[in-house]
Amino acid sequence: MWRELKNMADNLNIFKYANDNNIKIINTTPHDIDLFDDDEKTVLRTFKHDEDELIRMKENHKKMDDVGDVKRIGLSFEKAKLPPEEDGVYYIVSNLIANACKDRKDLLTPALTVRDKDGNIIGCRALGVML
């Protein structure tokens, strides 16, 4: 099934499964996401990012006492503004957003990361749901 997905147009975020249900997966991160086969060499699908679809959490800072000569700040995040849930529509989001919104089962995050020889993340082998 995964190999069939490779043949789909890269700019479409729609999977067509054997039962003929359309599933739409929208990448809301600022990066394209390559989904690799288990061999970690074959890219099965690329989820293109779209600047108009970005979902972010606003980061707030609070000054705190320094630790020795190291500046220290308190961090808090405002809940992300998410689109309403819709049957058959899933959103790829950051781990931070997925973890903060565990009640949403339509949020997917890159899982089983694939790294290049220098240790840089170049993709993933699955999309995960926070439990």
C-alpha cells in the first residue's frame, strides 16, 4: 500500500486507500516532511508545507533570576489556534502542539525519525498520535 502512495502527486495531501475513502493530511509545520520506507532510503511520500496552513503556539517569556552567569527565563505557551475537527482530515503538527492537544486525534506528528550520516533529521517512517 505504501509504495502506491509514492505514485501520487507530491503537491496533493490526499491518500486514496483501497476502500476508496479520501483522507486529507495537511502539513502545518514550516518544513516539508518526507515519509520514508522502513529501509530509511526510499521516500514514499512528501508532505509539502504551506505557509497559509502554519499552526504555531505563541511563546511567552518571564524574566527569572540568573543561574550564575547564565541568563534564565520562564517559558509558557498559549494554546494553538486549531481548525475544527473534520472527518477524514488530519493535520501534521509539531510535537509541542500534539502534546499540548492530546484530546485531538486528528493531529499527527513525525515519528520514527530518519537521520542522515551527520545526525540531521531528514524525515520519518511514520506519523504518530500522542496518547
